[in-house]
Amino acid sequence: MSVNDSVNRIVAGSGIILAGTFIGMLLDIITKKVLTSHLTPADFGTYSLALTVISITGAFATLGLNEGVPRYIAFFRGRHEEQKVHELIISAMLMGLLAGLLAILVSPSLFRSLAGNGFDADGHILSVVKILIFAVPFTILLNLTVAIYRGFDRTNVNMYFYNIIRPVSMLGFALGSVFIGASLKGIVFADLLSMVFTFSIMAVYFIKKPPFKQEWKIKFSEPTKQLIRYSFPLLITATILNLMSWIDTIMLGYFKPAEVVGVYNAVYPLVGFLSLVIASMGFVYVPVTAKLWGQNNTAPLGSIYAVMTKWCFLLTFPLFALIFVYPEYFITKLYGAEYVSGATALRILALGFITNSYFGFNYHTLLASGDSDFLMKCSVASAGINAVINFMLIPEYGMVGAAIGTAVSYASIEVLMTLRAWRKQNMHPFTSMYRKLTCIVVLMVGVMLAAKNVHLLTGATWEYAVFIAGYFTIVHRAKVLDNTEIEMLGEIRKAIRVNISPRIPEMVRTLAAVI
């Protein structure tokens, strides 16, 4: 598969993922707006802390299989070893189910022993955890089912369930709870029911449209051992990467009132939009490149890495500029003036999160190549940096200190992974055109901040429209994209029209048939 074909496939395949992820994030923010309008900041902070505990439990109980399964399915498909694929799928589902059931038994007791005499002495968080913990097995099986479809290049399934059904059902149940005036526990039950509902729909879909010819033979041989050896470091990696955000919530809850936790967890999801493009493309990037590794066709990988990183950052920067220059605008419009105290934290978080797009597909490249041990090591180092900075800064600076810790830790892990890809695979994204793009965006942000400080910019919508037009004009005139990339974009536009447009009514029909 050539560079052109691979990039075409990644970008065209991620078009629906990008749209679905964007819709899902918008729905998540709308849900948070509904909840923050009904719950007090203290109750919302309690709910956020409980969700953090459940997220940690779920990430650990998934055992890293949600990343290991698609990689090995694609890898073995590249080698035409389909019999190994069936074993991997059965093994992963059984391990995930057992881990989820074990989590129900262990997690509440473990949380009580760790936090019962600390920031949850009154037991409010534990009472919420005891309800939400029953969602963990459903979450794990849902994650693994999506991962299986992903390994078979059926990446649109993620959009169906995680970006549409799950957030829509959560919003619906949340609105129903608010309408009847439910308490915090009523909101929690709504969250649990939403996950059960989503899993039920997924189970029906899996039965009706399985991604492979089902052979339900339980077998644990070398492919299963490979999956476990590869996935265990990813378990540590995923847990620690999530801890880099969760640790903010935990330490804020320990040192500061629940109101501060509520504000921080209201503004934190906004920077998630900065990972929208890379998360969507990365979802397709891993199985495509893992299949090339399985075929021993590694020659195109360096060019794919460089091109995809440049395109990803080019598309992400305009949103970063808007969040970084006008953080107060976003917060006030979404949550109200009482949450505007999170503006400085939002700006700092944006600086940390933009490094994800700037350094690009380093994580995904290492993941596809099988270098899961290093991903574990650098995530441990980065989480350690986050914990130390938080411990030093949160007591005095609150959410600003938490934001600094997260930003520095995210930037550090991106640097580590980029150096690894360069040294081990001789791949990096810093071509001359990418360096030119870097200079352009730095100058543009500087000019916008200077203009805002002298009150030449007010945050009006037309100002941002002018900025977007000016940005893409400068990029075009500076020839950041070469002729080959421009030709590739033309082919991708054709592929999107041919492949994606018919999928919209197909998607609607599929969801209608399942529901």
C-alpha cells in the first residue's frame, strides 16, 4: 500500500469518526450544562469525583485490551492468519468480562479504605461509586466490541455507539431526571441506565452484523499470550494517561472545596476539542499502519507519519487559537459567569493539549509497531511529573496549579514519544514545511494576543471568521502543502463524496434497524 493510498484511507475513513466525535463532545457539553444548571457546584463536584473513580476502575479492568485487540487483529490479518484472530477475540471478551465482575466486588471496598478517612470522610462519593460501579462490566464489553470492529476496519461502529447512542441516551435520561427534580442519586441512576441501554443496543448489533465468521471455540495459545504481553503495558499506559487528568480531580478534591472541583471539571472538557482531529484520525491510523507492519511493508510509514501530523495540526490550530485567546468567552457562553474563574486554567490546559496535535502520531506509530513497553515507561514518568507539580502547586494556586501540572506532563510525554519514534524508527514530522507552519502559527497567536490586550479585538464572531480566512490564505500562500499533498487532498475529497455520503442514510437505516 503506497503513502497516497494509506493517507487517503486514513483521512477518508476518519471523516465519519471526526463528525461523530464532534457530535459526541457537543452532546457531552450540553449534558454537563444541563447537570450544572440543576446540581450545585458541590454536588457536581461529588459526581465528577465519583466518575473519576469509576473511570480509573474501568480503564484498569479493560486490561489494555481495547488497544491491543485492534492492533493484533490488523497485524494477523496482514499476515493472513485469520485463525489467530478468532482466538484473540474470544480470549479478550472472556478476560474483559471476568475483570469487570471482579471490579464490582473490589472497587468500592478499595476506595473506602483509601479515601474513607480522607476527602470522603462523609461517604458522599462512595455512595455514588456504589451505584456507578455496576456500569463497569457493560463499559468494558462495549469497549472491546468496538475494538474488534476497529481491527476489521469497521471504525464507523465507534461513532454509532460512543458518539451517538451513548451521549444521546445520557442526555435523554439526564433531562428526564432534571424534569422530575431528581436528586444527585437520581442523576447517577440516569448515567447507569444510559450505559446499560447503550450496551443492549450494541449486543443486538453485534448479533445481527458480526465483523467475522463466528467460531466460538475457547482456546488459549500463543496468540493469546502475545495479546496479554502486548496489552499489559498498555493497561499501565492507559491507566496512567487517564490519571494525568484524574489526578487533578483527586488532588483538587483533597486540597480544595468541591466547588473548585466542579468548576475545573466543567472547563476541562473544552480542551478535549483540541484532540478531536488526532483522535479521529488515530482511530483509523493504528489498524492501517499495524497491517503494514504485519506485511513487513514499512517503507511508507515515515511519510505517512509526517503528512498526517502536519494535516492534523493545521486543522487543529484555529480552534486552539480561539480557546487560548478567548477562554472567558467559551466559559461564559456555556456555563455562565459563575464558572469564569476557570479561564486561566483553560488557557493553560489548551497549551498542554495542543502538543498532542503538534507532535502528532507518535503514540499511534509506537502502538502500531508493537512498542508498548516504552509507552508504559514514558507514561509513568509523565504521570510522576504531573503528581509532583500538582502536589507543589494545588495547595496555593488551586485549579491553576492543576492545569500547569497537566500541561507540563502532557508536553513531556509527547516529547518522549517523538524522540523514541525518531531514534528507533527514524521517523519524525519536522519537515521544512512543518517548521514553516510552526512559525506562522506562533506569529498569529502573538498578534491576536497583542491586539486583544490593546482592545482591538472584542471576541465578535466576525473577527474569528476573518482570522480563519486569513489563516488558510497565509498557509496557502506560504506553500505549507506541496503539490503531491494538494493532489492527495483532491483524491480524498472524491473519496469522501463517493464513500462517506452514501453512509449517512446507511447509518440512519442501521441504527433504526437495531433500535
